Amino acid sequence: MLNEYKKIDEKDIEYLKSVLEEDRVFVGKDISEDFSHDELGSVKKMPEVLVEVINADEVSKIVKYAYDNNIPVIPRGSGTGLVGASVPVHGGIMINLCRMNKILEIDEENLTLTVEPGVLLMEIAEFVEEHDLFYPPDPGEKSATIGGNINTNAGGMRAVKYGVTRDYVRGLEVVLPNGEIIELGGKVVKNSSGYSIKDLICGSEGTLGIVTKAILKLMPLPKKAISLLVPFPNLTKAIETVPKIVKSKTIPTSIEFMERDVILAAEEFLGKKFPDSAADAYLLLTFDGNSTEEIEKDYESAANIVLNEGALDIFIADTDERKEAIWSARGAFLEAIKASTTEMDECDVCVPRNKIAEFINYTYKLQDKFDIRIKNFGHAGDGNLHVYILKDEMTEDSWNKKLPEVFKCMYKKARELKGQVSGEHGIGYAKKKYLNEQIGEANLTLMRNIKLAFDSKNILNPGKVCY
Amino acid sequence: MLNEYKKIDEKDIEYLKSVLEEDRVFVGKDISEDFSHDELGSVKKMPEVLVEVINADEVSKIVKYAYDNNIPVIPRGSGTGLVGASVPVHGGIMINLCRMNKILEIDEENLTLTVEPGVLLMEIAEFVEEHDLFYPPDPGEKSATIGGNINTNAGGMRAVKYGVTRDYVRGLEVVLPNGEIIELGGKVVKNSSGYSIKDLICGSEGTLGIVTKAILKLMPLPKKAISLLVPFPNLTKAIETVPKIVKSKTIPTSIEFMERDVILAAEEFLGKKFPDSAADAYLLLTFDGNSTEEIEKDYESAANIVLNEGALDIFIADTDERKEAIWSARGAFLEAIKASTTEMDECDVCVPRNKIAEFINYTYKLQDKFDIRIKNFGHAGDGNLHVYILKDEMTEDSWNKKLPEVFKCMYKKARELKGQVSGEHGIGYAKKKYLNEQIGEANLTLMRNIKLAFDSKNILNPGKVCY
């Protein structure tokens, strides 16, 4: 949809300053360059004005004003996205939600946590653990905000056993594109009361509404967890084991896969040794439960399977120290790969679990075909791959030519395997083309109609997902 | 939305007979009266024509024809709904999906089951159990179709631990109101690829699209289950124990509550004895897991809590015989109450778990105030109550006057307690008024916009949910 948006002028700035305090409205060179991009980097544009909000009422007033005046509004959290979803590609007002960062309530009788959108994932983890409770979604980027996680429907490592962010959102307060504030769901466990707008907001990447409060479902904290680091002679052997583990009816909390050179990059990046780096490829299996006996049975069964399937060894991480060594490396993979090259882009496809090996082998072929470095790691247990395409010393021209070709091949392959464009990073700005190709005309038209049902003027985070 | 729909004529019947075989198109007195209503009974209207379909292509052709000719289309499964969602209140073509009842595939590597919409819940349970797998959603009505369950987002008994139907729908094939067939999701565990239309279809009561195939998530079958039947001196004492169990971080698979006279009604209805009926009220707690030791710890902890809170005794049901005696009674509650009166209607509110006692005590007050018999049973563990208002020997006039007043009070109370109009039965035709009052203008407008985004002519199951 082509829109003629109104450019920000002095009158708009005056209005924003009348709603907020003056020191929470930024223009021109007072806006840090950070706000022009997310972690993807290659999509850049400065907002015309940046505002910091502290409550839903402020958000509502600003959005209503923008709606009435046809000005784009872009909600932003920590900016840890990877698809340019929070880049103001059409300019306009960027709303920084990071100061709405209060944990509002923990309700132990209903097992819910009520938070503002700017609370960080790591803050939630720490807070609920103190109450012997557990918020299962566990994306790698712990400094992401919960608002961002809800908007991408992030999944993370534990999706194998526990599901994704949407499964843990019980209620939302949302500012609609016309400025109205609505409440969706609540502390209730079940809800069949009309269309589930809550579930639609989850994963909508800030294009349908701005989340100003969330009620999250908690669980009792599992008392024990154990990780098995399993070396394999090669990645294919490692990955092919995964559907066999699943079929055995042993469900680990997470199954991550990693290759030696990603591990070596992480070791270098962190200046810390990984427990083992002799093998070409590894699976990292985690099991959690309430007692050692409960998880022992599961991990023994998984251990038998991996050994039968050609694992070289099994390292058990049951001490905090050893777990820390493994998981800090796992947490640093993205940064380590990033540090190893000049520029990169990523592909976040999700394929059925028994198709992962086929997809990864295909990326090897692309690596050779295009003479480009490609690194994989990710969630073997749920089929969600994080594939990084690295520029290294390639010329700008060559990179700009090769990258879209590589992507095209990858997304085509994902489609063939009945996979999806994104498992958890979303579509944002960068993956729109691939979504369009994947889902077909009827589905795309429907998404666009849904966007207009919320936002007839297309002012909220325009240029993203389907428009 | 007021629509002038086209009435069915000979030409339409001819078209339908050209798409289907002649013996799958029914008109006039060849349509059984059953198709004019669901289990609610009080909302009745015959379809102008009834068709039996056997594949998505047939559904697509019929819906496209109806769309082009402005004829209402009403999808129907087993007709076990309780809110008139499948009643053709504007006439038109009723599509009976019951013959699309094939289990298409079980995929043990991805833990998915692919089914047509007319497969019954009890058929799924039996089929997956043979493969040592488990489909957790467990609504009371086992002869409901999976299509109906998806459309109401039914929850059932095990929602406390396992969540609701939506949580187990990985992918859908859907015929849109204009006849186009789209695929949503798939066998993937994670998906952040544009708006989650799949999650919106779940719970949309046949108003946004017709589900013609579903890919369901399965889990390993828990190897052990045990039920505790716990008598209490009164229902308030029983119910007030529930948030304490939840707070103790022991999560049972289900927590049901029941009163003596509902049990007596079920005993009479079934001609079978319940293990105990001396107490005024009972909680029925179930625990499942992979070993006796695993669940023992949980139920011992729950047993201590209930005894501390005034439970009179604890009956452990660990034999198949005893479990059968309890669960067959629980399964017969609805029918038993129905058989005990002349007519009834129900309220399916879901309130936060720590507000159930307050809500039930309020229904007692309404019973006295309106001199009307009200029976409760339901899912104490998830706050989803099934409250039955009984006509008994009341005159038609009196019933028609009292029933809306009682409902009005109940839904108002639910709103005060931050509950929702429906936990799992949906809104359909009968609860539209209460949904409107509950959710407010902005939310209702949004739902209507979403309906139009799918169905600009409002031909698919019109007169339901929000229109």
C-alpha cells in the first residue's frame, strides 16, 4: 500500500512535548544512531522524532494523534530484532517502550506475572525464579524485551518441551492504531469468547497494536535439570538422531546442535574453553523435571539412542560450573559468528523436525555453489534453524548480488520441505519478499485485510510483514 | 449487519447436485429435524438445503457458489454445541462435515496427527493411544468432532496441565468464505511467519473459514495416572482449596468439582453407584506422569493440602474399575442434569482460579433470589464453570422472563471478577448479547472488522459471535 505520510513539523513536536515531558521527546542529532536499526544492521533509517513513554495513556494519546494526522508510528523495545521490524522505514514517530519496564504483579494463586512491555527477558527469569516459578520461553537474546518477544512470538531453546511465547501470554493490554486501549484475555486459563485477538497480536511485529501490558502464564520451577553434550563424527549424523529421540517418546527440554567451528569462534569470542571441541558436531540435550530419578530415566533412554546412532561420547553436565561453560558458549554463538566476519545476514526457517538434516546439507551445497561462508546452529529439537550467511572479504557488489540468490534458494528449499519462512525472528522488513513467495496470494490478501481491519490508514509500523 | 440473502431455488439445488452426488443433497422433509438445532435446543431453524461433503474441493466449490450468489453457508459437525453456533438462523446451505472423518496420517517423527474435521474426539483418543501417544485436550463430549473442537477452542478437563485445543493445532487447511483453500502452519513446532491466522481460526465458530484438515500436536502417552476423590463438608470449602493447591506448585492434570445432588442425578441416570456420595461436595484431582514415583510425590503433597483445608477423606482411584466408576459419572453430569428437568440453559464463564468460590456462592444467591434451580459442576482447576439453569415446572412465560435476568446477573458478576463470557463452549448465537456487553465497543468493532476481512459479504455462518 502506497501511503503519503505527513512529515513531522514543529506543531507535531509541540504536541508531543505537551503530552510527555520535554526531556522525553528527541529530534535531529539528539537521537542516537542506534535507533535507526536493529541487530540486522543492513536496514537503516532514522525516525523523525523519538519519544520515551512511561504509560499506556501516553502511548494512546500519541498514537491517536498520529492516526488523525497520518504519521507513521514505530514501537521499539531493545532493538535486538534481526529482520528490521523496528526500523522506521517510512520515518515518523518512534515510541521507545524501554522505560515501561515494571514488573507489576506476581499472582501465585493464578500462576501469572503481569509486566510492562519493556521488562527484559533476563529480568523475568530472575524475578520468577526467586518465587520458585518458571517462565519457560527462552530465546537466546536475554536482553530482548518481553514486548519484543510477544511481537515476534519468539520461541527459544525450550520450545521442544514447553512451546513458544504465544502459549504463555494469557492477557494483553493493547493500544490500537486509532489510539483506543483494549484489554484481551486476562488471568483466565481458558477463553472462547469471540475471536482471539490476543493470539493474533502475538507475532504481529508491532503492526496491529502496541502492547502496553502483558499477563504471562508461569509454571512451577523444575527442580532439576541436566544437560548432555554429545559429540558426533559429523553434523548429519548428529541431526539425523533427533527424530529418533522424538520418536522414542523421550521429550528433552531442548535439543541444540552446534558445529566445531562455531564452538571455536565462541571460545575465542568469550576467551573461555568449551568442555570439548574435538568432534565435528555436537548435540546438546537438556532434560528437566522435579527429581533426579524423574529425569534419569529420560536421559538414559536418550543416551542409548545417541550411542546407537553413532555418538562418539557423552559428557554429562550436572554441575553449575559445567552447565555455565556450555550455555555461555551457546549464548555467544550469534555474537561470535558476527565478530568473525564483516557483515552477515540470517535465515530463520523452521522445517519439520525430520527434515533438518536435509536442509542443513543443502546449505553446505549452497556454500560451495556460491563460494560463500554459511554457518548453522539452532534448535534441532523443534526444526528451527539459525543459518548465517557471511560476507567476509567479499566486495559490496558481489555480496549484494549473491546474498539474495542464496536466500532465494534457501527459502525455496524450506518451502519444498513444508517449512516456514521464520521460526521465531519474524518477517519484519527484510523477509517480506520471502513471505510473499511462501504463503501465496489468498493468504497474503487475507493478512493485508487483517492489517486494514486494525489499521485502515496503515500508520502503525508501516512497511512490515505484509505491506 | 443486515443482509438480504438470496433464497435457495431450484437452480441452486441443481448446482449442488452437479458438484456432489444426488444422494448427498437434501431438501425439505428429507432433512432430519436434528439439523435445525444443537444440544442447546432452544435456538431452532431448518437449513434450506443440507449437503454432505467428502473433500475440501467440494466444500470450496459450494462456498464459492454461495459467496457469488449471496447465500448463507453453515458448517456443521456432530451438533454437540451448546450455544447455537451451528444453527442456520438465516437459512441457507448447511454443510455437514461428518463424512470427512478420516485419520489421514500419524507421523511419529514429528509427533503429529493429520485428520479430517469430522473425526470424533473419542476416535482420536483411541487411535493415538494405540501408538502410545496422547492428544491432551479432553472435553466432556467425546462424540464431538475435532472440527467442532477447533472451532470452539474447547478446553476440557486437562487444561490445567496441558492447555486447550488451540495449543495442539499445528496446521490447518481452511476454505475461506470466497471458496479459496489456504494452508496455515504445518508440522512445524515454531512459526513466526506473518499473522497467525491459524490461531484466529481456532475458536472462530465457523464464521471465518471452514476447517477441512488439521495437523494436531501429539505427546508421549503418560504411563501412569491416578485420581483422588476428595469429599468436603461443603462446596465452598472444596473450591477454596484449589488456589492453595496451585500455589503449592503441584499441578494436577485436572481438578474437577462436583456436588452431591449432581452425583445422585448421575447415579440415577447411569444406574450405577458412585464410590461415595455421603458428602455435600467433592474435588476430583487427577495426576499423570511416567512412573508411580513421579506422581506419588505430587499427589501426596496435594493430599496434605486438602486434609489441612478440611477434606473429610481421600479415596484413591488407582484401579481401572474405580476410575471408570468415577469418570463415567463425571461424563454423565450434563446428560443427568438435562434428564432431571424439562429444559435448561447454561453459562460457561471462566474466571481466575481464585475467584471460583465467589462466583459459585453468587449462583446460590441467584437461586434463592429468582427461585430457580441452578446446578454447577466443572473445571475448578482452570476456573471454567459449567452452570446450568433449570426450568423444571416453571411456566414458559416465567422462564422466558427469569432466564435472561439470571444470565445478566451471572455475566455481570463474571465481568467484575475479570472473567470471560465463555471458557470453552463459545459465543455462537445464544451468548452474543453477553459478549457485546463484556468486551466493549472498541474490541467488538475490531472483531467485526476481522470478520469482514475474511468475509466481506457475511455469508459464512452469519448471525454468530459478533454479527
